[in-house]
Amino acid sequence: MINGISIEEYLRQKGVNPSYQRIRILECLVNSKSHPSAEDVYKELIKEIPTLSKTTVYNTLELFADKGLVLTLSIDGNQTRYDGNTLEHGHFICESCNRVYDFLVDTDALTCEGLDGFVIKEKHFYLRGICSSCV
Amino acid sequence: MINGISIEEYLRQKGVNPSYQRIRILECLVNSKSHPSAEDVYKELIKEIPTLSKTTVYNTLELFADKGLVLTLSIDGNQTRYDGNTLEHGHFICESCNRVYDFLVDTDALTCEGLDGFVIKEKHFYLRGICSSCV
DNA sequence: TATAACTTTGTAATCATTACAATTTTAAAC
DNA sequence: GTTTAAAATTGTAATGATTACAAAGTTATA
């Protein structure tokens, strides 16, 4: 369930054919708060879908990102992470445990100088440091 | 030259022994506005320093990042880029040409909710879209 | 049922980055 | 100015995330 509709319906609304694998992968992302990598998603789902291929996970995540179903986070350095929450928010990555946290932020409050004629498609605000669990 | 002092002196001030390779690598970053990757730096310098090793470039860039001489940009997805400008500013990456542009922004204007007890070490604000050259 | 389009799968590449050990350079002690 | 130890550099070999690609499976439609 997301915004009151099923994952399946949500996929259709975004123009993605809701195959079994796609439903399960999106479900995984929407229910997770850990901003998983493709590998993480694969490890989670292979338990219940033994035939799942890692390639399917990569392809599907790329498809979701293209269709605006998930956000791609270039924050970890060595692996891409994905976020099922597409509402604007910031990210905090802990240098110690590598966990990624969400936080509320309104980047519309920022003024940017020097971008005349540039088309902005995505905004990303992220912080790096030590989380409260690791301090 | 940076802030009126030589690259060599700048390295010393930051507690880094100014070897020939380190001077040349930092010089490369400070003079560049292209936010080069380790590979880019290597390709640029190998022309003049035929004995240079790619490992040296990687190690040196990591050292510089640790010592606060350069910023590490996780913006490109498939490679880490480095910025010799450590003053706060935002980055814009063009989805078409992959160039990274700087722009002025003051992230102190932002209020972040949900980070009580978190230690913030770095702030990053970046945008993704199409640059004015590619529009 | 036949056919084409779409999905998934597995294996084999690719490519950035890191590990590691050997060599070279630098600086300090004698 | 040697000797010696520490620091820096180098090259090769791994690692690990991601992508390419082709085969096999599935679905929808004519």
C-alpha cells in the first residue's frame, strides 16, 4: 500500500507493467527505511523468490528510477542506493555505520546563483557525519 | 598559488609532506574547474610525469580528502570526483554531458528536522539536470 | 493456437577502486 | 658522507558493483 493504493496499481499509474518481480521489488523499497542497494534488495528477496536474478533487480531499479518511482542516491560512494520515498527530503549518511537517514528539509528556501539557462530536474541535499547511535 | 601561498606551502599547512607528485596532483585539482576523477587526474599528469602510478593518484586523493584539502563528490554514480575548492558551494551535474558546475548557495539558510544528536561533518547540495550548453 | 512483444534469467564482460608487496626516495642519526 | 629507518611511490593482482548480451520463459493479442 502506498498513498492508499496497492503497489500494483501504483506501478500501473506510473506506466510500468506490474509483473510479480516488479511488485515485490517496489514493495521492498517502499517498506524499507534503510535506503537499500541493489544487492540489499536482492538479498532480501532471494529468500522468498529463489529464482530471482540479480540482473532483474538492477534492471528493475533502473526502470523505476526512470519512471520516477524511486530516487537514486549517489551518497554511498561505492554503491548506488535507492529510496522509495519520492517526496522531497534530505539524507544523512553515517560515516561509522553507513546507515542513511531521512530528514525534513525545504530546499526551495535556497537561492542558487550562476545557473541561468540550466534545467533542474532533481535536487539533492545530503549530510555526512556520525549518527546519534554511533556518537 | 592558492590564497596567496604556494601549493607547497599550502600542503605543509595542512600537515601533508609536499612531495613532487602531491604538489602536481593538488595543482591539477586547484587549477581545474572540471571536478576531475582520479582517472582524469592521472590522464592529465601522465603526459608530463611518465612514471606516475594510478595508485599514487588514488592514494593521494584519499589523503587530501582526509586532510581537508579537497572535497569528495559522490555525484557521478560511477566514479568519485574531486573538487579543489573547499569553500561551500553547490554542484550541478548535467545528465547529458556529465560536466559538473559550481554555483553559489548558502545551506545555512536551511533548517533540518529530525537530526537531534547527529554530528554533521559535511554538507552537500547538488542538482541534476541539463546544462545551458546542452539545452 | 500462433505470434510477437515483453520479462526474466544466467553468464561473461567491464571498469573503478583497493590490497599488497616490492622498490625508490627522503630525512635523520651516526 | 654513510647508514638506517620511515615515508612515498610503483606495478600487479584482486575485489566488487554494475552492465552487456543472448537464451529461455511469460504474457497478451490476433
